[in-house]
Amino acid sequence: MNSSELQTLISSDESRVLELKKTTGELKDAMHTACAFLNTDGGWLIFGVTPSTLKVVGQQVTDNTRREIAQALSGLEPAVDVQVEYIDLPYAKAGEQAIAIHFDGWVWGTEPYTYHGCPYYRIESTTKQMPREMYDERLKAAKPNVFAWEKQIADDFTIEDLNGEHVLNAVRMGVRGGRMPAAALSLSTEEILTRFSLLEDGKPLQAAVALFAKTPKFYHQLKLRMARFRGTTNIEFIDNRQAEGNFFELLDAGMAFCFKHLNLYGKVVGLQREEHLDIPQEALREGLINALCHRSYDSISATVSLAIFDDRIEIANPGRFPLGVTPDNIKQMHASKPFNPIIAGVLYKTTWLESWGSGVQRILDACKAQGVPEPYYKLWADGTIVLVFPMPSAEERNCGSGCGNDCGIQLTDRQRNILNIIENDGTKVAGVIAELLGTSKRTIETELSFLHKNGFIKKATKDNRSPWVVLKKK
């Protein structure tokens, strides 16, 4: 770097990736910033510039100055290999130079940096001490064999606290799928758990709790939040539920919620009748499996969530993409790098999960086969991974107007009863219908929304307070 390039670099003032110091007399504070750069997006540390005026003033550089800088850099751990640039300045006094040091940014999966044992990170142009939770999360990611949540022994849990029937059912699936020998069916629960690497000194690991616990006890992260929202925002609920339990119980709860709130369509293909949800159940199931398997279990307050809107379904997973994988390239071929390899290994052996990072492709294939929009991934501000399934249009359901004989919507007995009630008296509101049918007002509101969306009923006028009118009954 020369003096002209230095002037260009500092012209934008201090920022997330630039720190200016007048002299190396501020070396200790500067090393806090160096550590912060290493733990964030990297940046330039410049000595010999007045921060308030951005004037390049330089400083005397002696052998002692170079030794002091080298000694200060040795306080960073892990050790860093950086090049210290000494920049000659025009019109400077003899021996005066500016000093520039560039630090690379932190990469997920590598150990966080400390300066004299304390970690720092960068928020805009400010250097802060790194919160303990952030440091621990990064350290666990760097040394999963030592710190991984799934590898820790589950306090206050014994083998008797695990659901033996779920364990056996998982083994049956593995044998049926050819991934486990038939002899595994004759093993005891303890022997099976040992072969699954879910025990340490006879005590269940937390991975065993996530997969097979009878009750979660104090593991509050073993939950699934589910909501059906009215419209396209999360302002108003139609249905709001929370399930807690092990992997298999949460998966069943999520799929049941989808069947409750998504439309079921049927059509005859050849001599066979095929029935489909708005979104292929294979894709939804794979999305939920991936979220429950690959999530981060470290935070007790973070849970997987399933949200159904009028125009989309979102499955949110408090985990992280593997290194190098982003929402933009996840649909490309990539290696399988599970966030929780023990849990993923058990699910693979029992056929609930595939290897080779093929889960995303199976989701895409299922949606393509049914002719519905391709799902995509996005990230929330906190890093949560969100799988988004756009709802199909009437044309994409291959049903023209979105209802009727072509799409073959199957009405339930309750939906037919609602149509009969409205046909006799369209002024009856949801609460009255709910009392007549012995169910909740919220359930009737969901059914009315379905019937209206699919062309079975409509309001008599544009006024939402007007009575319902039945358009058709099958």
C-alpha cells in the first residue's frame, strides 16, 4: 500500500472494517479492535492517522516500535499470520511512517479469537466484548466433538425415561429399509441405543432425549410451534398450537397440522384416483424432518416453527447452513454435513433421513412432480433458516377455477353440514354455527374460509356483515 492508496482507504472515516489510531501508544486498545476484526468481517487497522480529522500524520517507527507491534500481535489467540505494512509519507520527517495491518474475517466453524483471553467483536464502528453465549456457540461449532449439544450426557435421564416402543419402531423401519440387520429386532433397548451411539457409560446422551424421550422434562427446546394465520402476515391467528415431545412426536404433530389446514384435492389419473394436499406431503414431511434434525439445540428458547399463511407455508429452523452453503446455492449439489451427526446417523439408519445431502433435491422433485411452485430458502435477521413453500394457484392445481369437479375437492361431513346450515339461514355467524355443530368458533372460521376460497360460498354483498350464500354443494 502506498500513501495515495492509504488516503483513499481512510477517506470514508472509521467503519465496521476500518479503525484509525494516531500512534502505537494506543496499541492495547488497537489489539482489542484487531481481535474484533478477526471475529467479525475483518478490517484494516491504521496507525498514524488522526481519527477526528482523517489527517495522515505518521509516527516515528523504530526497531522498538516493530517489536512492540509483534509483541502485541502475539497476544491474539489462535495465533495470526498478518503482514504489517510500513508506508512512507511525502513531506514526512525522517523515520516517520504510517502503519497498516489487515485482518481477515471470521469463518463459521473456526475457533473464535481472543486477546489475552478475552474475545471481542465489531458492531458497526464500535468494538465490544463478545457475549458469552456467542463465544460458546462459536467454540462449540469449532470443536463439535468436544462441545456438541447432542454429545452431552442428559442429566436426570435414564434409559427408562426413553420410549422403548419408539426405539423398536425405528429399528423396524431400519430393517425394512435394508439399513439394519434383522437381528437388531431381538436386541434390548440398551443394546440398540449403544449401537446408535446414544449412550455413554450407560447414560443417555441428549441426542437420545431429542429422539426418544417419553417427556422432554426441562428440555424446553423440544417443541414445535404451529400457526395458521389469516391473510399473509402474522398479525391474526386462525389456529395457534404448540407441541412438545421427541422427534417422532413433533413430526407427527406437524404433519397433522398440515392435514388440518391444507386443502385436499383429488383427481382420476387413468383408473386410479390420486389425492394431493396444496403442497406435496412428501415435501412437507422432508422439510420438517430436516428442520428437526439439523436445528441447533443449544438455545433452550429456540424452537422449530410451522406457519401456514394464505399464500405460503414457512418452516423455520434455528440452525445454520453448512460452511459454504447459502440460500442461493443450497439447491446445487453439496456434501452432507449434518449439524447434529449423531441424530442424523440414527435417522439415516432408520430410513427417516437420506445421506449425501439429497433432502433439498427430494423436496424440489416432489413439488415439480405435483406441478406446484418451487420452494426456496431465506434467512431471518438472527440467522434462522426458513424453508418457504409458495401456495399453488388454481391453474397449478390443474383445476381451472380452483374448485369443482375437475379438482375433486373432498368436503368433510362438517363442511357439508355448514353448507346445509347456511343454505337454510345465511345470516348465522360462526359462533352460532359452532354451537350447532358442537365445535369451536375458530374451527368454523377456518372452515368458512376454506369454503369461501374454493367457491362454495360467498357473501351476498361486498359488505362483510352480509349473509353467506351457497354457490354449490359438491
